[in-house]
Amino acid sequence: MLTGAGISAESGVPTFRDADGLWEGHRVEDVATPEAYDMAPTRVLRFYDERRAALARVEPNAAHHALVRLEEVLGEDLLVVTQNIDDLHERAGSRHVVHMHGQLLSALCRVCEGRVPWTRELVDHPPCPGCGHTELRPDVVWFGEIPYEMDRILHVLGSAHTFVSIGTSGAVYPAAGFVQHARRSGARTIELNLEPSEGSMWFHESHQGRAGELVPRWVD
Ligand code: BJW
């Protein structure tokens, strides 16, 4: 199972590439890079501070809850690989979740690579409790960086019976290539998205609609 921003849209979390997906007129490609952080750290930290504040005001929706019901049946045979940095899968109750693009509520020390819970504004960040340096950055995967847990994800894709992609545009690699990998390995591939994604030709089934309706219908 691969999820993207579209699964959280009905919770009130903006997507990246839909009409309202810009942040102060910036494309995500211009904010979510190590270069943008080095050039304008305060601007990038504000981007994440605002999203963290907004996350506290939203709740999981019917699509997140449906995946919890599926996990109750499938147990560890269901792995949710999410590109989202929100915690809505966990708050709904999913237990087997991989955050391949990191997490909004975590900061990463650039010196010792230790992780620290990030609950307030990182603009006024405290020192790293591990090494004492103040080089904390958002614990997220920017363009040009390697997504987390790729070995585990590729292993699971190689043996999956079914691959389902929910609410992602298929514009960002390597996640956009997962469908081909799973299909080549023999999985049935299913897409549930508001519109056909960029890779919709790779899916055996492509269903269009809102995740809050499509996912519960598919699960139940
Ligand atoms: C609904 C809905 C509703 C709305 N119901 N649906 C191959 C070719 C070309 C380029 C590359 C390539 N390989 C790598 C690259 C470079 C680059 C890349 O992909 N660039 C592209 C722009 C072309 N990739 C990278 O740099 C990646 N790293 C990498 O490849 O390292 C090399 C390597 C990999 C593996 C092994 C070894 C080496 C890193 C990419 C990091 C992406 N980071 C971000 C930011 C994370 C932190 C943050 O959140 O701020 O991740 S960018 C942003 O895009 C974020 C998202 O997770 C990601 C994907 O977006 P998503 O989720 O698809 O959202 P949208 O908005 O695009 O789409 C939403 C969809 O939902 C739409 O289709 C809507 O219709 C739909 N929707 N409402 C259902 N209610």
C-alpha cells in the first residue's frame, strides 16, 4: 500500500500539486530541497512550523480508518508505505507504517544524525540532546536525498500479492516507480485517486474519486 497527500486531503491537509497546493507562491520543488534550506533556513523552517501547527487541528478521515480495518484482517501482511509526513495513519490506529519521506513531528541532528521529537517551533530550536549541537533540521526527505527504508520497501514490493496506490500524483520518484516494480514481480496493481496519476497506465485497475469514499468501499 502506497499513500500520498490525497489521502489526507479530506482531513484538511493541503496536497502539493493541486490548485491550492502552493505555499506563499512557492512550488514544493523550490522549498523542499537541501539547497533551499542552506540558502533560506528560516523560510523553510516556517513552512514546516506552519504545517505542524495545522496538523494539530486535523483528524484522520474515513480513508485512514478503512486502512486500519484492513490491517485488523491482514495483520503484518499489510504494510502502509506513506509519502506523507503527517501522523494521520498512526492516529487512526495503523501500526505498520513506513514514512519514506520522514515525519513532521521529528527533527534530525545534522551532526550526529540523532532524532528528536519536534513539537514546537524549530526556528527557536534547542540543542540536540545527543551531541549538544544546534544543527537540527526537519526530519524529512528533500529532493536529491535518499528516501528512508528503501531496502525494506523494495523487498516488500518484490513479494507483494497486491499493490494499492492511494492519493498520489505519481510525479515524484522513487515512489512513482513502485507500481512498475510490484507489477514486474507479479502483484495485482490498483490505483485509487481523484484523477488518473502520471503512471496510471501501469495499474491493472484505476478508480477515480475521493479517497474518503473509494478506500472504505474498496476495503469493506
Ligand atoms: C486526492 C484527493 C482526494 C487530491 N482523494 N485523491 C526519475 C526520473 C526523474 C526524476 C527523478 C527520478 N528519480 C529521482 C528523481 C529526482 C526526484 C524526483 O522525483 N523529481 C521529480 C520532480 C521528477 N526525486 C528525488 O529527489 C527523491 N530522491 C531520490 O530519488 O534519491 C535517489 C535514490 C532513490 C532511491 C534509492 C537510491 C537513490 C526524493 C524525493 C523527496 C520528495 N520530498 C517531498 C517533500 C517531503 C517533505 C514534505 O512533505 O515537505 O515529498 S516533495 C512532495 O512530493 C512530498 C510528497 O511526499 C511527494 C509526492 O507528492 P504526492 O503525495 O503525490 O502529492 P501531490 O500533491 O503531487 O498529489 C496528490 C494527488 O492526490 C493528486 O493526484 C490529486 O489528484 C490527488 N487527490 N485530493 C484522492 N480527496
